[in-house]
Amino acid sequence: MDLKDKLVSSFLAFENNVDVDHPVHDIRSEAIKNFELRGFPNKKQEAWKYTSLNALKKIDFSIFPKQINALEYKDVKRYFLHEIDTYKIVFIDGVYSSFLSETTHDGVDICLMSAALSKPMYKQIIDVYFNKVASKEESLTTLNTAFSKEGAYIYIPKNKVPKKPIEILHFATGNEASLLLQPRNLIIAEENAELQIIERHQSLTSNEILTNAVTEIFAAKNAIVDYYKVQNDLKNASLIDNTYISQKNNSTVKVHTFSFGGKLTRNNLNYYQNGEYIDSTMKGVTILGEKQHVDHHTLVHHREPNCESHQDYKGIYGEKSVGVFNGKIIVDKIAQKTNAFQQNNNILISDKATINTKPQLEIFADDVKCSHGCTIGQLDEEALFYLQTRGIPKKEAAALLMYAFANNVLESVRIPELKMRINRLIANKLGVQLGFDL
Amino acid sequence: MLKVNNLHAGVEGNEILNGINLEINPGEVHAIMGPNGSGKSTLASVIAGKEEFEITEGGIEFDGEDLEETSPEERAHKGIFLSFQYPVEIPGVSVTNFMKTAINESRKARGLEDMPANQMLKLIREKSELLEIDRKFLSRSLNEGFSGGEKKRNEIFQMAMLEPKLAILDETDSGLDIDALRIVANGVNKLRSKDNAILVITHYQRLLEYIVPDFVHVLHEGKIVKSGTKELALELEEKGYDWIKNESVV
């Protein structure tokens, strides 16, 4: 049986474990029908031209973990931002771990999707927000919607700011030979609310893991959301990360994506501007080696006037790695005075590495400022020589230049400890010790 | 200290240096002058080890050792320093952190431990005062957004920090106003000693009023066509390079 058939037939088993009378279940039933109709995307589709799921589709993934697995904190501590105090929503093989988590209902709700989908007190919010910005057509998103049951649920009421950043961590123990995970997150920041989220998917063994995640983010008037995605997974872990963001007047949503690992990573990051004076910012640093593959697909839909969007993705590709950047900007006719900027700069440090970069601008308004630029280059020989003449060996000199290249993306990271952590990940990834904390 | 023997070098079969002979001893200051395109900067880069240039004949010895197989960083560790005409910008890496890396890499190459932080800070303070460099400047990203004068001053600051045996100053005076020139030259002069040597590469005589050379060499079409004392620089200034060009044809 192929993976699609297996998934469709598993839906019946899934229904035994959820409340089929809940209105959300109608959404799930619709979604599975959609997935059954469309199936997995393939390379004939423009959006999937450079990223193939064929190899993953051949793997016999378990859809539900057979047992509940536990982890000791000391064994996974290094994946947490343990230098500072955080709220934590932790899942092990897709199952919530209360032991590793620290949730709260103190003025804000930082808890579980399963709770939000089952308890009557959340019903009103679920009715208003659940699956309202996520695509009802994109097949992997509908697949996630069909099986949506668990994930992070974060609700920040008007004028509230949580005391500390929130970490969402997904561990895969590898106790299954191969496992498909489908977390579903819902994040709502009401008027003037502000929050910071750090998200990480981490496999702990060499067994095959495929995560197909969907996150919906709603930012109301004046809300500020900072979302950091740390993607530094093991080499048999793949991730399809679908993020949908709806913004209202004067809100700011920034998503930073740091892609340093994993086998295949596809980031679908979609912004919908539903108000004026909105700032949508997406930044990324990608550093790949081996045969790693990362595909960043961004969409910003400017639907109202006077808004901004900023995109800045930097990529460094070594060995046989493959990078894709596809940035789509749509400016509706009504969206006058839009400022949309897009930048994608890449360095290839191996002859066998590949980058496919494509800006896609659809502009229907006439009074807008839109700019895009992409570059593909090598390390500057003159700069390397300069550093070497100061006694810095070539390898370290190259690392320093790559760090400098990626640096302006890091400048906007607002959690200093996270910035340090990312710096260290970059140094590790580049295989150097630089004599100072970058 | 430095012996350049019949050096022929070029890039992709295009010969730029056509048999240079030059000997520099400890305590000496040499100046190389010459018109644009005479090979001045190429000579500086070849001594510092730039891989782009191929040595086709002759060679370079430093402290009795042939440098042919020596990488730029190893030359730096041996005590060769090149002040760049166009220093490179490195965003995100502060002047201080850059110097820490450079100094500790050199120490590592000599089998020494990292320099203790307090000693490093003391050294940075001392040398930045020498070049009249503001503290704030040190936490800025290396060369990023620096004015021409700031870049050059920063080059000499790096030289002061690294204390090379042989410092090559490639067009250090270009882009400097008279005040900056004085500060830079003053810094260089304070670093002069009987154990180190300086090779000044310049198009104009101006810098040599401040950094007074023991020897002046004139480079033309990849060859030293005339050598003399500091008076030669004045003569050149007066008569212009055409004088040399015409003379060398004869």
C-alpha cells in the first residue's frame, strides 16, 4: 500500500480516538477528502519543481506511535534554551510530555491543542480561528488538518505579554522504525499582545522521521509576534513546515528560520495582510552540507494599503546540498503604498552544490515600492587573503566571512541567549573555533 | 631579513614582475615608488603570499627561509604584515574580536596559549592610544562604514597589535587628509625599531616626508630601474615619472 492509501485508510482508525461530534471533525472530514483527491504534490507542479517527495513516499511510516515514550530531561536539555527561563510545550513522538513541559493559564493560555479541541471553554475561539488561515487546498496542509489533534495552543489576550518566551519542542525517539508526525499549532495574539516563540523539531536517532506541521498565527491590531524556527535535525529527519499568518492593523510578525540540518526540509511560509500599516518580516539563514535539501517557499499577500514586507534569506551551500528559494509577493490593486522588499543571497562553497532561486512578483497596484534581488556567488578571494595576512588560517577565514555574510539576519534576533546559541550552531556547522563567541 | 631574488611573477601567464632584486635588513625603511601599473601592489601581494600570482622564476627568502610553499597565514605568523590599499569590510565582527582572533591564531601557530583577556585589553588600549583611536571605534564591525582615513588608521592599528618584523604599507597614504596622514605616519614611526623593517609602497613622495626611508627604489614595468637614498624621491617628485621612463628606454 502506498503512503497516500495508508493515510486515507488510517483516518478511520483516527476517528476512533477523537470526538467526531465536535465541529472541528467536519473540517477534518472535508480535509481528508481533499487530500484523497489531490494526493501528495509532485515535481510536475510548479511549486514542487525542485523538491521531490518520492523517496519519502516509499517509506512505510507509522502513522500513530505504538507506545508512549519518555525522555529524561538531562538527555535532551541541550535542545532547550536552558540558559533562560521559558514556557515549554514538549511532545515526544507526537504525544504531549507533561513531565518536560511548563504550560500556563495565568492570564494567558500556553497549553495544548488537544485541550483546546476538547474543552468547551475554548470552543468559541476554536470556532473563530481554527483552520481559518490555513489553506483548504494545499494537499499537505489538508493532510495535517485531517489528522489535527495535538500541538501547541497559545492564546494571548488583549494587552497581555507572557512573562517569558515559549519553546515548542518536538522530539522523535526513533523507537518506531519510521514515524510520521503531524503537529498542529494555533497561536493567537489579541490586540496589543506580544509574544516570542522558539520552535524546534528534533529527532534523537537515525530512524526515519517525517514531520508535516501546520501552524496558524493570528496577530490582531498592534500585536507583535516573534517566531524563531531552529532546524538543525539529524540526517534521516525530514520536515514539511507549513505556516500561515493572518495580520491585522499595525501588527508585526517576524519569522526567523535557521536551517542547518535534516534530510529534506520544506518551509511554506504564508503571510496574509488583512489590515493597514502591517509589518511582515521573514528572515532565514541556511547552511547546508552533505546531501541536505532545504526549500524555502514564501508568500506575502498584500491585501490592504500602507503595509510593508521584508524578506532576507541567506544561504551557504556546501558538498552536494541543494537549496531552493521561491519568494512570491502579491500586491492587490487596493494595496497602494505597499513597500515590499525581498533579498536572497547565496554562496556556493562546493562545485556540486545547487541553489534554485526565484522571485515571483504579482503586482496589481501602481503606487508601490517593490524590490527583489538574488545573488549567487563564491567567497571573496580578496577578503580571504586579507584575513590570512592577519594570521587567520584559510578555513577559519572562510568561516569568518560566511559568518559575516549571514550576520545581518542575526541582528534582528531579540533573545540574546538564542542569538548566542545560533552563533554557536553556525560555528559548529562551519566546523571552526573562532577564539571568541561570535 | 627579506631577500627578493630575480623575482618573476604574474597572473595567468601575464608577467607583471620581471626580475626584482631587493634586500631589506632589520632596522631599515625602504620605499618603492613607481607609476600606476608598474607592479608595486603586485610585489606587495606576492611577498604576502597571494595565491593568485604565480612565481615563474626566482624567489623570496625571509629570515633565510624560502617562502615558496608558505601560505599567507604562515607568513603572517613569521612576521610579515601587509597593510592593504583597500581593506576589506567584515560585517558582524568587531575590530576587537577580529584582533583577538588574529593574535590568538598567531600564538597558536607558535604553540602558545590564548592571550589572557586582561592582557589583550591592555594591549588594545595601549595601541589604540598610539593611533588616537576612539574606544567606540573598536566595537564597530571591521572596516564596515569606515571612512578612508579610518580604514588606514585601523590597518596601522592592526600592525601595532601584531608587531610584525616586516611591515609592507601598500599606498597607505591614499585617501588620507593631512591630519590623518600625520597620525598614521606618527604611529608607524613609533613602531620602528632596530629589529623590524618597513617597506613603504607609494605613488607620491608626500608620505616619505613623514616616514623617512633609508632607501628608495623606483619600479617600472616590473623591474627596479633605479635605487638611491631619500633624495631620489624628491628628484622623482620634481621631474615626474617620465624622467625614469625615458631614462630606462635609453
